[in-house]
Amino acid sequence: MNLKKPRRIVWPAERRGTLPSLILLGTLGMGVCPLALCLRFDLTSSPAPIRSGFSAISTATVSERPISSGDTNFSQFQAKGSDSASNPSALGTIRGTVRIENKIQPRSIAFNLYSRRGKSPLINKPPVPVSELQNVVLYLEGRSQNLEAASNEGLPQENPTIQQVNETFIPHVLPIRVGTTVDFPNGDPFFHNVFSLSSARSFDLGRYPKYQVRSVTFKRPGIIKVFCHIHSHMSAVILVFDHPYFSVANSAGSFRLRDVPPGTYDLVAWHERLKPQKKSVTIAPGAGVQVEMIL
């Protein structure tokens, strides 16, 4: 049998780039990327596993999905958050408000020794407005030994201050810890002489001018009343505690005592010219208590 030899089709040299170009233009016209076709062919036709480059992308995508309650890590996070409830020594918080319903007696009338030599430079300046709620101190009295254990905790890094401005001690009431040093800077353009005759801590800082600061360290608990030898109407009160569980109410009467050990205590609301009020509070481990105090 005489078989014909297959005819070899030779694409002209000047048109050899036409067919690949048509294929490329056709795929682009259909919105298909040639690289995607190649990848599609590789992924469907080859049983080999995906290469490491694609594996890294897939892992990152999975890690970004939202955490569900069934995940092990989420369960561990929940367990850590609930440790405070199961820990018998977890610290609690006391929040509350103070209201003043009784009449407060006025302070002494202003008088100073400068009137003998002439008119005081600040005699016509109005007094600094302060809400009496900001002079209320809230503190704990212990029915528990936890308060005694806290007496060895660290003192504040910076010394608290009682400024002398416009012939006024600011703040008027300052609660501190035993061992704290208080600074008394003079911000008035004349001399002051800060002193106290209180049994818990008596001192006399002598006369010193503006911009000078003198300091006192308080080593015993108690109430210290502070005055000025030159301006008899100036007064302040320092309450020294042997534990850190005290707070001063703000102008709205709100207060908060943090990191209180579990136990039962007496919460005391104190004001210089009102009778102190007490209320029993019990702090469960890691819990908070809301209290209202009325003076």
C-alpha cells in the first residue's frame, strides 16, 4: 500500500508571533489571566501538594478569623479572667457617694498680723471656692488583720503638698500614710509660718518667704491640725493612716477605694466639722461593693 507522507505545515516566519498573540488577547478579553489558567491547570492536574509559598498564605488567613467560644485559646482566656473569682485573696473595690445633709458650722473669721502694719495685699481677693464634699475623707477601720499587713507597702514616690496660696492652705484636708513627708511651699508674696501643736506630730517651720518650701515627715497615725502663726484664719488637717485604704471624695461626692483585701470592715466618712459616720461593708474576693454615706 502506498501511503502518502503527511504534509508538514510550516508557519511563515513573519507570522509566527500571531497565534500566541491571539491566544493572549482572547484570554484577556474574557477577563481571564493567563497566569491564573496556568495555576488552575497545575492545581487540578497535578496531585502534588501545594508548595510552601501558598501554604504560608493559607496559614495566615486562618489565623485572622474571629475567635469563637469553641477555640482552646479562648477557653484559656476565659479561665484566666475568672481566676479572680476563684482566688480567695483576690482584691476588691469599694465605690460610693457621700451626701451632706447636716449643717456645717462656719470657720473662724479671717484675721492676720499684717493688718497692724498696713492692709494685707490679698484682703480684697475672694476665697478659693471649695466644695465641702472635697473635705470628706473615706477610710476603713479593720475588723480584719489585712489592714495591718498592708502597713508595710510602699509610700508615694513624690511628696504630697499643702500649698499656701491667697492666705489659704490647699488642699484643706490631706490623708497620707505613716512615714510620708509633706511639702509646704509658700506661694504668697509675703511670709508664712506653718505650725502644729497636735500630739500626733507637733512642729513649727518658722517664717519663710515666697518660693521657699519646708517639709515635715509624719511617723505616727493620727489627726494633725495645721495653722499659720501670722494668719490665724488659715488652717488645714492632715489625717495619717497606718494602711493605704482611704480616699477623698470629689466635688460630686464620689469616691473609690481600690485593691481592698477580702474581709469585713467599717467604712468611715469623716468631716472636720461633722460627726463621723460608719457603715459595715464586706468585700468578697475580686468583687466590688457600692455604698452610700450620709453625713
